[in-house]
Amino acid sequence: MIILQANKIERSFSGDVLFDNINLQVDERDRIALVGRNGAGKSTLLKILVGEEAPTSGELNLKRDLSLSYLAQDSRFESTNTIYDEMLHVFDDLRKTEKSLRQMELQMAELSGQELEKLMTDYDRLSEEFRQAGGFTYESDIKNILNGFKFDQTMWDMPISDLSGGQNTRLALAKMLLEKPQLLVLDEPTNHLDIETIAWLENYLVNYQGALIIVSHDRYFLDKVATVTLDLTTHSLDRYVGNYSQFMDLKAEKLATEEKNFEKQQKEIAKLEDFVQRNIVRASTTKRAQARRKQLEKIERLDKPSSSQKSANMTFHADKPSGNVVLTVSDAAIGYENEFLAQPINLDIKKMDAIAIVGPNGIGKSTLIKSIVGKIPFIKGESHYGANVEAGYYDQSQSNLTRTNTVLDELWNDFSTTAEVDIRNRLGAFLFSGDDVKKTVSMLSGGEKARLLLAKLSMENNNFLILDEPTNHLDIDSKEVLENALIDFDGTLLFVSHDRYFINRVATKVLEISEEGSTLYLGDYDYYVTKKAELEELAQLRAPKEEVEVVTTSSGASDYQAQKANQKELRKLTRRITEIEERLEVVENRESEINQAMLETNDIGQLSDLQKELDDLQEEQMLLMEEWEELSQELE
């Protein structure tokens, strides 16, 4: 069923068209991601759809009595209530019904005969309406959503006026989810949320009963939630069935097809024009030339395909290779003075590793980075760089930029022996061209400062890049260019990022840090999540087994449940052992292939690459064998 429809929507400012010819249809269970370049007008279009702005022209139709909630990027609400009382107001009607039911229950003791019978009928009807509206679960719904958004019970009595801007926006979203509108319109809902909360929100929205329209720079979030992607351009809103990754593939295919059709038409036009020019003045061929000319006039000319805005062309290159051991961190404790954040942290980084550091907010991910680069001392432990390691550091605070410098001077002052044309070319590759290079740093946006810092880093030609939240402030296009540059980088990476899509594309290993220390996972973000869930499930399965051994019960039902749980555990253990054995076989076969290849080559570079792969495989083999032995003992 259609709940919203937009036809020929246009929005102009002082005669300048932001977008036009926008057609849109939203059905009652749609999961829509709205994407487009920065400045395309995504937020403006959302405001038009929810009625906060009027279109310059066009028509917007909404289903009668459509319930709609809209979260703007800067959404705030003013209230004198506490957090919990504000959430309770969502259910004012339900609470009135609940009060009526309690009064009816008291009346039942005072009535008899037909009056009691009528009251009981009314009570049953109202009770069922109350149940269907969530009357028996609304208090647990409030608690679940507040906890999901990191408002634990200690905060429920806090006045809303005491919340920070980010907390207020989070609470606004929490309230909208409790309201359960038929259409939920969200502009950057993952701002102010940590990874754990975003993952909770993803799961909630996947099961949401209404329709969604979402604008977000979090591509992993869009992949999880969206089933339709709308690409906003100046003169169209193109619809693709699928999430963000599927949209990128489909758009690339579409552009390739359009380019092919355009080139084909250009060749056909050129051929016809050439025939007309050569034959229009010759008496014997004039009629044929005139026919070709009419054919030319009837051709509906295709526009030259364009991938919209210009993209950056970031590259990072190492002047010289490092040794095989790049960085070692041993039994480190991080924090400030005597305040420990996490310990012990151990890390052994090898050449060409790309390691992402993850963990909850406030655990000290950036602190670990700063300790490694020497800006904050370790409380305990130490780190050592390997041979020939040249490290470059990207600081998310952007503190090492000089506000009074121009963009050109910011690079030229640090690389004074480099020719001005080379400095300008490098800045151009990072989208600073023309008068942009004359801007002072203080005039730049957060995204422009990020690109300037990355440009400086690219000039250093280090073989080990240490990056603290490099995608902060970058638009999606710049993130993707940075990802490709880091994937092609011929050195080693260590980085902190909240961008799960970025981690998935760039990282080869994930280091999780917690108060108890560090754990290294040999894969990307998806592997880390899956592996961590497996380990937590195994831990949960072991705990009940230990309890069963010391607790006896005569209940047949309890015995059945315990037997069922044990059978489930056995199946999981057996399945995992089989997976490990299959992987070990693959690893052993590959090791044999590498050993044979090393005997057959004298190429030093190839030998080095083969040795690195062999080292990684042997490390993986050791971890797999340890897990296999542990699970086999558990199975016995």
C-alpha cells in the first residue's frame, strides 16, 4: 500500500535549481536509503517530504492519517520532564485506558445481573484493545529502548534539560521508536552513537513494522537496514533495489551501459554527418543525403554519462620498505597518571599488516595510538619499532594544522624543497584547486581539514601509517577514495575507526581492547563480529554444563531441558571442530604450495612476500590448533 507519493518535485533557491524532476513512492514496509553527493539536497528533500519545507513546484500526497516522525541532524526537544517521564508520555492514551480498566475491575464487585454482564462485555472488549495496543508491554518497551540507547536506570530520573546535545538527539530518536509511526524519516541517525548502539539500532530497524527513509554516511548501517536505495542527482531520483553495496554495483553497471550506448550513438551520428557532408552537394546523392539529415534530426541524443562530482585521487607510497617486524607492544597498560583504561595490551605487527583497533567508547583506543607514537607515556609496558620503520601519524583532533597558514603554505612550509607545481598537484589530487589553495586553515570545514592532513601525510612517504579516525568528517565519496588508497598502500597500517564498512575493506586483522586487555582476530570486521559471537556462545554453553554437574533436580522437565541444552552444545562443538579441521587442511595445503614456490624462485621480493604469507598461515594454524584441542577436550 502506498503511504507517500511525490511527483515532479523541484526545489530552487533564488533561481538556482538544487534538484528537479523528483518522483518518489513509499510503500508501507519500504526500507529506503537516500544517497547522493554532498550538497545534492538530501536533507532538503527530507524536509519537503515531512512538510517542514515547501517545494518550489511539484505535488506531494500522503496517506490519510499517516503517522510520521522526523529526526533531523540537529533534532532536540525541550522538556521539563525527566527521561523516564518523557518516555511515559508516549503512552498517555494507553495509561488512560489502563486506568479505566482498573476502575471497571472495582465496579465489578458492586454490580450484578445484566449490569455486571454488560460491564464484563465492555471490559473484555477494552482489555483486548489494550493488549493489541501494547498495554501489557509498554513499560518493558521503554526500558529496552532506553537501555539500547545507553540510558541506564541510573539516568532515568535525570532532567532532560541536563542532557548534552548528543544525548538529547539520542533521546529524541528513542522517543520516536517508542511512538512507532507508520513512516520514520531519519537524517544521520547514527551520529552520537557508538558501534554497539548502532548495531542495536540496526537490529531494531530491520524488524520495524513501519516504513523507513534514511540518510546516513554509515555505509555498513545502510547495508544492514536498507532494501531500496534512491540516488539523488540534480535532475532525477534514481531507484535501485538493494542495499548500499548492491546499489554501488548496480550504479557502476548502469554507468558502463550508458557510456557504451553514448559512444555507440556518437559513432552513428558521426557516420551520418560525414555522409551528409560528402554527398549533399552531389546531384546523384542529394536525396540520400537529405534522408540521412532527416534521420539525424530525429535522433534523440543521449547526454554524456557522468559520475557527478570530481573525486579525489589520494595515493600513499613508502620510500623504502621496513623490516618484517614493524611494531611490538608488550604487556602495556594505557591511561592517564594512575587511571588505568586497559591492560595488558600485546601486539606484534608484521610488514603489510592492516590492523584496526576496536572497543567500546572511552576504553582508550586513541590513547593507545598516542602512546605508540610517543605523545602519552604507557603506564606500564613498552613498544618498539622494528628495523627501517618510518611512521606517519594522523591525529583526529587536527591539532597539528596552523590556523593562520594558507592551504598551500601548510604543505609548502613542511616540504620547502618541493617545487610549487608539485605541491599544487598534490593538493589538486586531494581536491584543493584554484583559489582553494589561498584559503586559510581556519576557513576550512572539518572534511577539508581532514583532506589537507591526509595530503600532508601522503607527502611524507612513510612505510607505517598510524591513523586515528581518518574517516571522520569525510563524505562517502572521499571515504571510498581513501579506502582504495590504503588498500593499494605498499606499507603497514594501524588505525582506529568507528566506520565498520571502512574496517571491512581495509583491515586484515582486528585488535579488540577492553579493560581486561587485548584480543587479536585474524580477519576483517565481519569475521571479528562472527568469531566473537561464537566465543561468547561457547562460554554461555559451558556455564550451564558446569551448573548441571553440581545441581541435581527431580524435575523431569528440567532433565529434558538440560539434555536438550547438552545436545545443542554437542552439535555446536562438533560443527566448529569440523570447520577447524577443514580450515587446517586448507592451510596445510597452502603451506606446501608456498614451500615449493620458495624452492623454485630466486626473486628476493617474491621470497619476502611468500615468507610473510607463510608466517601468517603458521600463526593462524597455531591458533586453530589451540582452539581444536580446547574444543576436543570439551567434547570429551
